[in-house]
Amino acid sequence: MSEQPEIVCICGSMRFADDLRRAHRDLTVSGLIALMPAEIDREVTSDQKAMLDALHLRKIDLADRVLVVNPGGYIGESTRSEIAYAHATDTPVSFTDPL
């Protein structure tokens, strides 16, 4: 039986959506399962934001590791929370840019 592909959860600010999509594409063509934040093309309510944030934490639960897309070293508040969650669950975290 062949080994299962690694699952990588991509985290980062949606202001860098193109970079997140690029990371998703690069991981996928490398044979990995890539999970990224939901892209919503409209305003969301605070309840919807809370639900989407919780959903992304479940993606971290599924992942073997987290890749933080942080152009120029930028990490926003939501991403910081996701990094803290990953550390709390012993999920390895790496970054695309130095901190």
C-alpha cells in the first residue's frame, strides 16, 4: 500500500490571496493535499467570520503541517491566532518569508 500524501494547511492574510493560491497550486502539483482559507467574494457578518475562523482551525486539525504565507514577514491577527492554535496542537509551522 502506498503512503498517503502529506496534508498542508495554508494560513495567511487574504490580502495576499494570489500568494495563497500560488502556494496551494505549488503544493498540489508537488503531490500534497493543500487546504487553504475560504475565499468569500462578499462582506461577511461577524457570525459568519467566526464560523469561517472555526472552520479553518478544523483544517489545521486535519493537517500534518501548516504553511504560513507571509510576504515581507507580515502576519495579521487571525493568522497569529492560527499559528498559536497549531503550536498548541503540536502541528509543525513553517513560513514562506523570514519573520
